[in-house]
Amino acid sequence: MSYPSLVKYSTIEEYRSHFEREYCSGSITTFDGISVRFRKKDFKHCFYESVNVKDDTFSNKRAERIDWIKAALKDPNSEIYIGWDRRRRKYTKSRRVTIVMKNYVVVIDLKGKNKADFITAYVADTTGYGGKPSTIDKIRMSPKWK
């Protein structure tokens, strides 16, 4: 599957408008029939990165891939894994993690059989530090989604 070109805007507001227009006006249905809902408040978590404070720096790297979110959800050839629940410290089938384009990640939270909320999307780290696995390697160690 070919992926959309990177989106290049001059301002954060242009990316915000694009996100709200493309994602928040309705749901996106995944290739296997899950209806994913997006909320305006998801913009900050998705397109900002943490530096000193949670989600405090706008990420052009994430924002330029704004159209990849929909493409990833609709891609039947994507890698799909069961997500990790940090609080409960275990894998949970309510979280679904999709990988496309080698290291682009989209996370959704299932709210029933065919409904989900969008959580985030990002370009995952591919370099581990101090002998530890990279972010993308950790995801790929997770159980596969069936």
C-alpha cells in the first residue's frame, strides 16, 4: 500500500484544522471493521512530544505524517499487536498498536466489539540505549493481534 505524502504547513493551527476536518468530523473505519473516533483534544497528545513537561513541544515530524494515521488504520498489511497497560503492567486486548512504514505507530483503545477511541500516533525510536531494546523492538516483542 502506498502512503500519502508528508503534509507541510507553516503553522500549528493549519495542522490543527486539518486534523479536525479529516478526523474529528466523523469516525474512520479500520480495514477489519473497527470504527475509530477522534476528538479535538487528541491533537495535542498526538502532535506534541515531551521534553521537560508532558506534551510540551510541537513535533513537525509527527505532524507531517498526519495523513498516515488514516492510511495505517485502513492498511490490511500493517503489523498489529496487543497493547501494554502501563498502570496494570500487563498486555491488554483493549489496546491495539499498529505499525506501518517500518516504525510509524498508531494506538487505539477498544470500547466494545467494533468501536475504539484514537489514542496517539508517532514515529517510534529505532535505536536502543545501553543495550536496551528500542521502542519499536519493544512493540514487536508484544503478542500479535488476532
